[in-house]
Amino acid sequence: MSRAQAESVIKNIIREIAQECVSKGQAVSETLVAFMVKAVVLDPSNEFNVDRTLTKEDVQKLIKLCVDRLMDTRSPALDTVKMQVYFDMNYTTRDDFLEEHRRVLESRLQPVIREITDGRARTREELESLYRKIVSAVLLRSGLGSPTDLAVVREATAALQSVFPQTELGTFMSLTKRDKERQLLELTMIVTGIRLFNKECGKGGEGIDDLPAILNEAVPATTQSVDTEIQATLKCAYEYTTILEKMYNGKPVEGIPIQLLREALINSRQHEAFLRVILNDVISCAQNVESLENQLATRLEQLQATVQSKTAVPTAQVYPQFIHLSQLWSGFQDEMVLLSVLSNILASLEPFSRGHKEMFTEDILSPHLEGEVTKTDEQRINETSGEENRVKPEMLRLEHLSWLFPETTKNFHKLPLQYRGYCALTVGKYDRLLLPSNPEIGVLRFRDKHYAFSNKDAAVEFAQNPEMYIQLAAEGAKKSPELIQLLELHTQFSAITPYSQGRDTGKMIEKPITKCDTASQTDTHILESNIVKSYEWNEWELRRKAIKLTNLRTRITHSMQTNLSNLRRDNVTQVYLPKENATQTKEDSYSNVPKPQVFLAGLRGGGMSVQTDMIKVDLTIDVDQT
């Protein structure tokens, strides 16, 4: 089956599953259905072989399993998948949010702009109508008041007339379409700056909201709302973790299915991760608002100093300041848009975390939490901090593993930890149990990846057989596909790609980093070529050119010779180099000298009764006998 045929079959399966869900009263998106198809195929309990072509029976089985999962209204796992799909489809980076907002505004303005740029006014009434359209376009683009408010229109018209009187319409009509659009944009910014300055001076500002004051109230309120959601989600996660640890320690827990409790914990942790992304963006909004307020105050002071109640001020001095003032106000408007979008996403995430809270109420959890200590993430980290809780690499005797510590590693707290910083042992060993890790215990570097652990014993146990626990974590992700995004396991599951392929989805999904062998070569000519066409290396050719030049002396224009240049020309002399000579000496010689040899006799002695004397005999051969 070709790739095109396979894609067509998959699309048909997805479409059929979506229609089946609709017929049962549950509308689902194709993105959610596509993720569910991959999840069902990955689950080993369903026994799908991805290496062979699916038969008709396999397709029917796949459709039935997907529909059953999608119709399960009491599944925290399905809520987590829906949450991930929603967040990925609706959340993007700050720049993308603002770019999309500006694109929508421009699309709405296009009919008005087109009427102005394409208009061919001739009569006085047509020119006045064109001028009114320009005022409306300025108001719509600036966002400062409604074009239907008479006071706002009157104020905007007065500001526009001070910059662009009606007598200039003839010149405006003679411009090209692009120049007209550029001038309209510039007029909008100047008029906006004038109206903002008049509002500051108390001489106008009809329909202009006090955005800095509104943002100073909205940003803290949104931050508080996000923080409250995070604390409520963490409370559920802490309680679920406590009960799961109780189960793994062998204590009986009746009435709570461990699988549902595990899925609820994953849902809570995913909700927390998304909320922290939103919180970071809200904090960035607060910082930008503070910076914009300082710039706005500085710009208004400069404008006050420039104007100083003068009747006439050069446009070259004030127009750039008005444009900058308009750009600052546009920054406030961008922060308002971004804050509104984040608030909507925050409210939309709440239903996806409501299911497990209704399933595991306080009345159900309280009996199982009696006598147990519900630890927070901070408490777990504090309990495992200290020198005595650190890994001692020299005690493990595992040379092929390397451990990283804060004092020996640069940018230690920026290391990309696997499993989003959760304990690498508990994810695999205890079947998807998510416990926060403490990197100060020691970060294990294994195959260019970094693993952190919840305690010293977990780190030592993982180091004994890392491959086994990594494989166990992958098997757990097949059972709960929502872990693939939560734990950022896309590199291990090449078949599971982020939902929005090719689009930057913000801070949640880490795309796999591909590596390849590469090489670089130094350029042969690193400097730009500078070829002198008049250069000549041949000396005889230079001589011929010189002879031609000497002929000029017989012409009307010729050269003149001075005393300093007389008889100055290049002279060359040739000599015979001396020959190379060498002398030979006699060969080296040597002679042998006899080796001295001496024999000593009588050294052993004759015992106590016989006395002996030592005799020395010289056995050296004479020189003449050698």
C-alpha cells in the first residue's frame, strides 16, 4: 500500500469514528479522533501489529475501541487527552497571538481602506464623504472610541484637520495605492498621539479608556486566579500521590480503582503544567505593562517640554513624538488582547479537570488519607536535600555512567531533564507514578539524556539498570498515551507527533532534536577577488610598452625629463655563481686494548688447622700479542 493510499484509509477511519460518535450524541474533533486512533494502536493490550496491513476485521475492531474510549464520560485519561488537544490548538506564542489579532483587524478594515484608496472623488460632496471615511478609518484602526459617537468623531476630525486639512485631498488622490495606505497609517498614529496628549492635558480624550489603570487591576486579578487554580490542582495531585504510595507500600485501599486514580494524577499534573505556562505569560504581561508605563510617562513629559503652551511648534519635532506615543498605546492594547486570550484559555481548561474531582470527592478520599501524611512537592524536595542524601559516584563503581552536581556543572538548573523533571525510577518501576525529583541529589547522564530522582535510593537503583526502567516508562506511556506529551516522550515515539505539525506550540512540546554528521571547510579565497587587469608579469612586454610610450616624445603631447629622473632606469647584471666544492678526509679507525683479567687463589681458606695465603695472578695478555 502506498503512502497516499494509507493516508486515505486513515482519513476514512477517522471520519467514520467521528460520525459514529455524532450519532451517539457526542461531537468530537478530527484531531482528537486521530490522537485516539494512535493511542489505541499503541496500546499493547489491543494487539495491533503496526508492521502489517490492517484487515477489515482490524479496522472494525479499531473503530469500536476508539468509539468506546471517546464515549467514556468517566475517564480522566480522555479528559487529559481533550485538554492536551484543546491547549495545543488554542495556545501559541505571544507573537503569534498578536500577529493573528492584527491580521483579523486588518481584514476587517480592508473594505473601508479599499473605499478610500480606490475612490475617485470629483465633486465637493464626494470629497467631504471621502474625508469622513478617512476619519472613520483612523478611529477604527486606533481603537480609541466608536465611529458612531458624535463627540469622538468631532474630536478625531479636529485632530486630523490640524495634520491633514481637506485642502490636501487633491494631493492625496494623486498618490499610488500603496502610498495612500502608508499615509493613512501614518495619519492614524499622529492623530492617536494628538488625542492621547490632549487627554493627558485634560482637553479631550472622549471615548479613550484608561488602559494602564485597567491593566493594573486586571493583571493581578488574573495572576491570583491562575494561582488559585494551581493550588487547587496541586492539592488533588498531592492526595492522589499519597494514596498511590499507600497502595504500592502494600496497604489495602478499597473502593478506589488504582487505574482511575493513576489517570486522575496524570490529569492533575498536566493541568498544573498548562496553568504554569499561562502564569508565566501573565507575569510577562505584568512586566511589559510596567515598562510601557515608564516609557509613556517619559514620552508625555518630553511632549510637555516640547510644546510648553506654544502657539506653533515645528512638525519635525512633535510628529515623531506623537507616533511614538501611539506605538506605546498600541502596546497597552496588545497586552489587553493577550490577557483576554489567556483568561479565556484558563476558563476553558477548567472543565477538563472537573471529571476526576467529581469522581474522587473529599468524602471518598478522606477515609484513605487518615493517618497518612500528605506531602507537598516542596516538602519532598526539602526532605531529600543535604549532603547525606547525595549520590556518591565512587561508591557505585559504574564507570560508564556520569553524574552531574550543582557545584561541578555550569547552568545546572537549566539541564533538560527527562520526564519533565519527574522521578525517572517511579515512572517506570511503579507504573506511571509521578513524583517530583530533586536534581541536587545528582543528575544521571545516560546516552546524552539527563535523569533526576526523588531520593538517593531511587537514583542508585536506576543506575544499576537504566535501560530496563527506560523501557518500562515507554511501556507505561503506551498504556496512557497522554503521558507522551506530559513527559515529552516524542523522541521515543516517532509515530506520535505534536498535533500542530510545523507550528510552534509554545513551551509545552519539545520537538525532537535530530543529529547528523557534518563537516566544514575553510574557503580557499577568504578575501574578495581584486584582479588588476593592467598588471603584467612579463618584463619584455613591459619593455615593449615603454618603447611605445617613448614615441610620444615626438608628438604634440610628450613627457619631460628632469635632472632627478635623468639616467634612472632598471639595470640588471648577471654573475656566475661559485661551484660547489667538497673535500674528503681519512676514514675513522680504532684499535682493541686487551681486557684486564686477574685471578685470585686461596680465598676459601683451609679450615681452622691449615692456614692459607691469597695468591694474585695477572692473566692480562700483552698488547703485542693481541
